[in-house]
Amino acid sequence: MFTVEELIGPHPTDDDSGGEHRHPHVGLIGAGALVVHSFIDGLAIGIGFQVSTSIGVAILIAVLAHDFADGMTTASIMRRHGNTVRRTWALVLAAAIAPVIGAFFGGALHLSEAWILGYAGFFAGTLIYFATRDMIPAARQGGTVVTAFVTVTAGVVLMWVLAAAGI
């Protein structure tokens, strides 16, 4: 979703009008990514309970701890990019329901241990990427979409390798 947002989202222009530019489609892409993220969080909960009750509860607590912030972020992205209040509430509701649906879906899956380890590696790799890219401002300076894509892919592959090695 990051790559799509970078390719079709707003870019700096030479327009010196000083007015704020609004791009509702960018808000939908960003909020949509958060809905997908929430669904994947739910998958993690369901899969975690397959591993053990304690792992499932730990993941559930982690998801609950940050889902409120995800809802606020969804609303902020939507409104900042000029979306209506009605559309904003629809996306916030979708982000709130997505982890529940994901948890039921993840719990219904019958996965091998190797697949669960691969999923954990993917999850950890993307978490590390977003933690460094979006939460540490200096990590955003001077990068391009290609650099971001390569670093995400490298992080995911590294986590898959570490998970497969049992580390």
C-alpha cells in the first residue's frame, strides 16, 4: 500500500498558491491500508491461539493496545485528505471490525508449523520496517519508493530466514 500511495499520491509542485491541497483518494488508500493491517492483526490473533493460549493472549493484548491508535490514525488520514465525515466513519468501523474477522479466519485455518514460522517472519519484518520508516523521521530523509521497497523486501526476507532457522 505504501508503494501505491507513493506512486499515485500527492507530490510537491511548483504551485505557490500556499493553499492546502486535498486528495481524498490518498486518504482512502492510507485508511484502506490500515483496514488491511487490522485484518492481518486479527489473523495473528487467530494463528497465535493455534500455537498456544498464552501466545494468542499475548498477541490479543498487543493488538488491543494499539488498535485505538489505529482508529484515530484512520480518521486523521481520511479527514486530512478531505474525505467526508460519513466516509471517515465507514473506514473507522471497517478498521474496528477487521481484526475480529481476521481472528476468526486465522483461528479457522489449519496451518503447518513451517507456515506459521514464515508468517511470523513476514509479520516481524514488516513491523521492523514500519517502525523504522514511519516512526523515526530521519529514516524518511533522502529515500525513494525503490529504496523503501528494497528495504521492506530485505527486512521480510531476513525475518523469514531467521524464523526458518528457529532464531
